[in-house]
Amino acid sequence: MVYTIAILCSLVGYFLIGHLAGRRVKHLDDYLVAGRNAPTFFILGTLVASYLSTSAFLGETGFAYDGYPFVMLIFAAISTSGCLLGALAFGRYLRRSEARTVPEFFGKRFDSRRVQMIAGLTTVVGLGAYLVGVMQGAGIMFSELTGMPYWTGLVLVWLTYIGFILYSGSPGVMVTDTIMFVIFSLAALGGSIYILQDLGGWHGVIEGLLSQTDKPDIALWHGVLEGPDATFSTPGEALTWGITLGLVWAAVLAASPWQSSRYLMARNEHVVMRSAMLTAVALAVFYALMMMTGAAINLYDSSLDGERAMIWASLNILPTWLGVVILTGVFAAGLSSCSTFLSIIGFSLSNDILPPNRSEKAAMRASRLSILGAGLVSLIIALFQSPAVMAVVWFAATLFASSWGPVALMSVWSRRITAAGAGWGLTVGFVGNIALSLMDQAQWISLPVYLHPVVLSTLAALVAIIVASRLTRVTDIQQAYRDFLHEYDREVSATWISGTRVIAACTMLAGIGIGVFLWVQYATTLESLADPFGISAQAVTGGYMLAAGCGAMLLAAGSVGYWVVRKRGQRATDMQPARS
């Protein structure tokens, strides 16, 4: 009963908070991009909340429980650094464009309504699939916690987030996302620390995982390699998967509509860079704790369904008050992602696909109707589609890595990409990924790990961009807009630059801290247990390389951020008029 009350109270609370935030909505920019006045903490909150949905808490933690916690850390080390590098290479230029949606940015950059519509269509289809996945995750949680039917949870979740989105738009999403970010961050931290300490800390967990026989090698960097349920058959295959999918999700964090669109609400470009660096740190800490926690649950019960392992632990292992916080936090993560995705879908439908509205009032009405229509369709699909949270979410995310990733980066850094190249790149990357994924799932083709559908479709998108761009030419308007994106503002606040450099330095220190933590808590512990458990020297060396690599990725990302801000500060100083 206590869990039911907590969940229902959280639904009512988020609904009311969203409505209070909606009081500030006066104009279309307020509704779509929160007036472009959001500070660092709110952008940080909505970035993390948009990324960490029920897929992360249930699906990815479940994958760690199934036998691959440290493969997930390899994945996380690469993907989280993409958040900062993506902001530096794309996000700050996106903010400079002052577009209302990311597809609108593409339309401006290439002077093409057609490109804007193609990007809008991919947004609606891809995020529609993503929305269904996270809705189903929230519905599963509601059913598990309250004992009510699955469909009841889906409907209540839907009514909550669509209720405040229709009224408040981006401000409601941003404020509720930030509150949810605080709740589930505390929940993840508290739950992980409790479980790990209950099992004797990292040393006790690693020793326990080495002792159990149900999932052999779960404590080694490559995870389980034997048995009918093993995902990988060799260490090389596990490493290839971690690197490949890490790069894919780095592109997702850099350019996907639900991540990059958050920067459009930022107060300025320094807020973009600060929030991106803090997001990278927050995600790195989350994965370091939660993946180990997911694996540790095996020491209580190794026969659970992976995607429900965290729910089971919250209900059966944690104290009631902490279980309530954890599950309310996980539920909040799913709810925040639902609200973000649906708002972006609705904004894209009204702003990028439907004919432009002549008045601001008509545009806001079209946005609200688009949100309502898209929400109804997603609810119907979620009700009748069998739940597969992680599979659906990961599939939807890779669609944007292969289609948006190349076009987003080249739109800023390439002088040769044309509107035709962008349009074909978006189309080929998106459709090619869907086709290859469906053929692979139907077992019509069999692809090795290093030729994941997203890899092949990304290469196909790059070929399409190059060929189409060579057959057409860059117009003067397109070239002028790219030049505008690379102009530096003459008035740059020294305080902003100094603050951003401090956060970049903290990001580097966080990378060093995470590397040292994993070195001492994991790699050294593994080496101390090598002889009793017959662990090979290669596996121990792999543990040390894992620790060093996880820290090095965040260190490198912070270093690049520091260097970019430093160069910009010097450039701004050089452009100031000399004092007489």
C-alpha cells in the first residue's frame, strides 16, 4: 500500500508542478524553448532525466545483472564523453542558431524546408518508438508496485504527463525533469550504497560474484561467455560490442533530438558547455554505481528476470523508506522521458512538418493538438504492443545515431555538404537502419558484432551525403549561414568563461577520481583474489585497463572542454578594443 500511495502522490505532484510552470508561458518561444533563459542546473537536470529513462534503471541494470556489468562500464565510458564533445562540436552552434527545434536548425542551415521536414519525420517516427518503450517501462513499474493492471498504469502515466505538457510545454518539462533528476539521483546513490555495503563493499561483492557458479566470469571485465544465455562468446566480442555501442550512444548524446534540443532552452552557450560537462560526470557516476549494483543483486537471487531485478531488490532487500525513494525515482525517470519525448514529437509535428502557421496563437494551438494526437497514438501502441523496454529503446536510439549523427556534425564542420546531401543522409541512415535491424531480427541476415546495423547504416548515410553533395552545389545562403555559425561574439563575459573553465577542470578531476576508484576498488581487488579463484593474468590486466580507460575518457573530454573555452576566451580578449 505504501508504494501505491507514493506513486500516486508523485503523479499528482508532477501534474501540479507542471501546471505551475505553465503560468510563465506567454509566447510561442516560451512554449517551445522555455524563453531561451534556462540556467545550468535546469539544463543539467533535463539532460540527465531525458537520457536516464526506465531503460537505464531496468534494462541496462538488468543487462549488468544478466552478466555484463563491466562491459556496460566500457560502453558508458565512451558514450558519456560524447555528451560533452557533442556539445562542443554541435550543441553550442545549435544554441547560436536560435532555432525552435533541431529540424528547424537543419532547415535554416541548408535553406531547405524539405530537409526540415525529413528531419521532422524521423523525429516523430524514431521518438515515437522510444516513447512507447519508456511508457511500457513505466507501466510495468506501476503494475509491479501497486498490483493494478498494466493498462491502468499506462493510462495514469499518460494522463499525468500529457496533462501538464499540453498546458505548459517546455517550461513544464524542464522543471519536472529537474525535480525528477534530483529524486532519482538520490535514489540511485542511496540504493547502490546500501546494497554494496550490505554485501561487504566492492571487495565483498567481487569475491561473492567470483564464488557463485550460476553466472561464471560475471566479475571479470568481459562478463559471462559460457552457457545458453551468454550474449558474447569471446572477450573480443564483448569489447567490440562495448566500443561500438558506446560510440553509437556518444552520437546519440551529441545529436539526438531529445538531447541536443535541450540546449535550445539554455540561457547562453556557456550554459550549454557547463551543463554538458556536468551531465557527463553525473552519467559516469551513475553507471559506475548502478552497473555494479545490478550485478550484486545476483548474490541475493540469481534467477530473476533481468529487467525486474532492481524492482525486486527495492521491494525485498532495501528498507521500506529507501525502497519507496528508489522506486519513486525510477518511476520519475520514466515519466520524465515520456514528457520530453512527447513534447519534442508534438513540437516537430507542428513546427517542422505541418504548414507554417500565420499567427503565434495558431502555432501554439497546432502544437497542443499535435501533442494530444501523438500522445493518443503512442498510448494505443503501448497498450497493444508486448513490452520489450531495452530492445525498443536501444533500437530507436540507434536510428538517430546513423541518420542525425553524420548530418549534425557535417552541418557545422563541412563546407561541402549541401541540402541534397543532408536530405539523403537523413533518409538513408534512418531507413537503412530500420531495414537492416528488421532483417537481422527476422534472421534473414546474420551480422557480426562489429557490423551492427547502425554501423552499416551510418556508412551508407555518409556515402549518400558525399555522393549527393558532389552532384549538387553549396549555395551562397548555405555558406553564409555556416559562416554565421562560426562567428564569435564580441561581448563575452569573463565570469562565464572563468566558471566554465572551473567546471571543465572539475570534470577532469572527476575522471581521475573515477579511474582511481575503479583501480583501487575493482582492479586491485581482482588481483588480490586471482590466486584463490584461478583468475588469469590477462583478466587482471583487463581490469586495470578498464579502470584506466573509464577515467581517461572523462579526463580527455574535460581537457577538450577546458582547451576550447580557453581558446574562446583568448579570441574574445583579442577582439576587444584597445584601451587608450
